[in-house]
Amino acid sequence: MIDYVALTQPRSTIENADGSRAVAVPGQVVSRIRIPPEQVFELAKALTQQLKAWEQETGRKPPERPLFRHGLQGE
């Protein structure tokens, strides 16, 4: 299953019950696609091929740091 999410508010830093910090990214699922489990690997393979083609075509690489992180280590 693949969920497409629209952000509803800007991200914010929250403190968990154990005192650790995390990033909250509020959003709402706007579309859901169900795919058969046996096709997950084919989808991953196709996405990898498309990414490689995009990198060759544009000469660019994806961001080194993820756009969204689960925690804020070092911040």
C-alpha cells in the first residue's frame, strides 16, 4: 500500500515522553494505492531504474540528507 500525504502544517520539533526530541510533520492522507505484495519488488526495481536514468539525464544526485527525519540528533 502506498499513501500520498498532503502536509497540513509546517514541521515542528516535539519532545517525547522519554525526553528525546523528534520532528512532527502533520499531514493528511489524500490518496491510497493498494498493490499486490508480489509486485512490491518490481515497483522498487522500476523506481531504482528511473532514479538512475534521472541522475544520468540531469547530472544531479538526490539530497545527501533526507528531507524528513524521525529524530533530531545533533540539532
